[in-house]
Amino acid sequence: MFLRWWKERSTTNLVGLDIGPESIKILKINVNEHPYLVENYIIAPLPPGCVDKDQITEFSVVADTLKNIYEKEEIHSKSVAFAIPRSATIIKNIVINNQLTSEEVEARVWMEANRYFPDLVGDIYLDFIKLAPSLKDPNQTVVILIACRKDQIKPYLEVSKLAGLTLKVVDVNSYALERALGEMGCTQSGPNSTCALLNLDRNLSTLVVAQNRNLLYAHDETFDGQRLITQTKEYLKNVKDVADDEVAYFVLLKEMLSPHLRHAMHIFFSSATNMSISQLFISGDCAIVVPNLAAFIEQEIGIKTTLANPFDGWAIAKNIDAEVLKQNAPGLVLCWGLALTELEQLKKNHLKIGNN
């Protein structure tokens, strides 16, 4: 098997799948409807120990959970899309001659792969796609090369097989989040403004910055979101409403979250000295559990900050409680970006599992 870019027309049956330490998230949308229709979404708990820091350890338990979800919710599509962290990949841009054939491009890519990581070529999935003409030479084209170790993909292939599903797309988390950010856009700052999405999950923080649906920046960092969630829940046991004691609550968040926020923003602005962010969206598990998170982050970094709600303006199936969906929306952004893969099939942001 190998990874390759998905150029074929999809069947609009792709299911976004996110397997985390505490739960499985599933999202199915129908992009043939206008507005788009949310057909199914599920957040189902996993038994403790099935996933350790985003690594599946109990294949059969996770697969059985997926089977049960599919049967209970009567989801008919077996094609799923999954994302791996950007930090688990190697991403390089190379420049090639415009006149090369597809076969010659592929040969060039493998030659570059051997040059970049000669000791790993036998143990990786590799893929590529042409991006755009080079700004320096119109006769040259920029090609993005993405590689990841096979052992990063193998657990999800195994779980999909045990669950009777087909893993169609392996995406990079930052690309899926970028796709979601592009659909949400900046609501008030205009089409050319620079927007960002900060995804705070239990083990990982991902910041993506985009303009006009073009990814400008993406960075993963280890993040103890589980500690933030646990301490927030402990605090809420003794407080009826954080609004009654917002100052003390923000002191708690400041202790747990501010150093990470400062570090993430420092890294971004150090690499993009002439860039500013007009609007920041917050997503991930922490965005569901931690009250007033957007208000706190806006206060800390001075950037307009909003909880992500990708389903605003969408149609929702009659069997879905719209209010509950809104509450869970920030935690479904990654699944949403994955489920939208078929709308981006001619762009750079997704990979397909295929047979060699």
C-alpha cells in the first residue's frame, strides 16, 4: 500500500473520523444539499486505556465501538477519512520542470525522498501534488512532498478493517483544520484578512493561519489539555456559574493556559514578522469543556476570538438536536474538515490509501 493524492471524483459519502484518548467522533455531511446537510454526528466514549496519547492500543475495543456506532446510528457509508498530526509527517517543497510527465514527476519525487531521508524510504508512505508555478521561474512548478512512517498509519488501517470500514483518506491535521477554517472564514474582517484556528485537544495544540483559503502557517505543540479539562471540572464542582466569580476563574485559566498561549503566539509572530491575525477561532476538546475560553484567550492575546461553530447556516437532519450540536461544534471541527475532503479533491490537502 502507499499514499497517493486523491484526484478521482468522490461519492460524497466520506465520513470524518477522529479517534481520541476519551472518545470517538464521527461526522457525516451531505454536500449535495444546499445549504450543506449535517446527516450524522456522534461523540461516543471509549473505555480508559484504549488510546494512549493518540496511539491506539486496544484495536479490537476501538473497532467494536465503531461497529456499535454504525449499527446504532444506521450510518451507511463505510468510507472514512482520518488525520495524523503534522508533527508525525515530513513535509518538503521541491521545484520541478513544467514539462515533466506524471511518471517523471513521481520518479523525481522518490529521488528527492531518497535525498531527504535515505534511511527511511523503505518504511514510509510518500505522496505529492503540484501546487503552483514558481514565483521565481514560470517554467518551474512547486511540488509539495509529504511522507510519514508506515507505523503511523498501520493502527488505523487495522482498526478500520476490524470495524468493516474502508480508510479512504489519510489527511494531515493542519490541512483538515485549514479546510475547516477556510469554510468558516473571517466573519467581520473581510475576504483578505488573515484568520487563525487554535485547536486545543487533550494532548496536542495546533495553530493554523490562513488567508483566502491558503495555508500560511501551521504548527503542532504538545499540550496538556487533559490537565486543563480535569482542573476546570474540579473547579466547576464548587461553582454554580463562573460568571459569579470570573476573576478567580480567569486566574485559574491564566495559570494553566497563558504560558502555552504566549509560546504559540511568539513562535508564529517570530516566523511572520509582517503579519497580523484579525480573527481567531478556538476548537478542540478544551473548547467544549472549558467555559468562557474564547473570552479569556481574547483578553490574554488581544485578538478577536470566537468559539468555532462550523455548522452555522447549515441544514441539520431532523434527528439531530441543533442546540446540542452547537455545544459540541468546537470539538467536531477536525471531523468537519475531514468530511469536507471531497470538496477539496483537486487541491493539496488530502491523501488516499491505494494498492500498489
